[in-house]
Amino acid sequence: MVKVSIINKRVYLSPVHFTFVSASATAETKKEATKLAKAKIEEKERKMQREYLENQKKCQHARITRIQHLDGSTGLYCKDCGKRLKTEGGLFSDDFLQVNAGRFGKRYKCKTCGFEFTWGGIDIDYCEHLDNKQPLTWLLLGLVEEVE
């Protein structure tokens, strides 16, 4: 019997928070024990992420911190739960749709499902293909096309 332990693997929960997880497993061969230990680590990571997301929903975001990103933008994050509240300035900021003057006011549609929207529009519920993706990646990956 062989025992394999994975100790203090760092798991990032947000840009502000991380935690460590450990696991060990015993099996006939080292390969089997390693596979079992990795499976336990992955399960613990998923559990930590679920708990973290549940805590984010409960958080009142009372303590806010600013973090400078590599693209020059600044993000506002909750110190308690790590949730990104807003990103300002830079290619991946929340105001990219408003400040990109060349596309402002033009109609675009999702290439996958045909959802149409106006660039720079306020309070748009984007389709599942565009939601939670940065507007710059819509253009770089060719997810949208201009409607004439």
C-alpha cells in the first residue's frame, strides 16, 4: 500500500482571497493513490468555491478596496468576500461600451443566436453567449457582427 499526500495546494477564490486545501489517499500503486488524492483535492476546491459564492450572496460589501490591473484599469473589490463590484478605465472596464465612440449607437447581433443590441445601450440583458464576457472579447473572438 502506498500513501500519497497533497499538502497546502493554493486555491484562488477571487483576486483578493485564496485558501489552501490538503488531501491524502492510500492505494495499491502510487499512480492510483495520486489519482485518488487529486480527485479529493478537486472535490474540496469545488466545495470551497460553492461556499465562497454563497458567502458572496450574503455579503453587504461594506469594506471596499481598489486593485490596479495589468491592463491599466482599476477594480473595486469587496475586502470581505472578494466580489468584483466595478472596473474602471482600460480595455476590460465596465464602461468600455460607453467610451468606444466608433461603435457607439450602432446595432450589433450575436452570431450564435441572433440577439440584437445597441452598442452603448444601458441595462441590456445580453444573451447567454455574450453575458459574462468582456465587450472587447466579443470583437476579438468574432462573437458579434454589425447589423446594417
